[in-house]
Amino acid sequence: MPIKDAGKKAMRSDVKKRSKNLRRSRTFKMLVKEIREYITSGDKKKAEETMPKVQKAIDKATKAGVLNKNTASRKKSRLVSAIKKIS
């Protein structure tokens, strides 16, 4: 436990930041898992409908610093190319 007031305040803000980052991280991971299920099952229509939600979640995670921008770009690119490969 911190002793100084500044340390206590930093700890409070860290807890808030951690909860927000975890929420963003879980949301984007859940959506990526969902769209991957659609891709493996061959449901192109549902995958295309879900893609904007996934992109939004990835962008929010990137903005918050949960993901690196290049990682986010790579994930989005791979998902889009996987959707295009569905016949």
C-alpha cells in the first residue's frame, strides 16, 4: 500500500485504467473469436455483418493503448482477407 497521497491517487487511477483496458481487451477478443467461428463455419453473411463491430472494437483498443497500431492493422487485414476467401 502506498503511503503518500500521490501514491494513493495513482493507485486509484491505475485501478480505473486497468478495468477500462480489460473491458476493451475482452470485448475485442470476444468479437474476434465470434467472427472466426463464422469464418470457419462458412457463414460469410454473418461474418460481414460482424466485421464493422470488430473493427470498431479493435480501433478503440488501439486508441486506449491496449493494442499497437500495427498489430490492430494486421488483425483487421487478416480477418478481412479470411472473409473474402469464404466461397
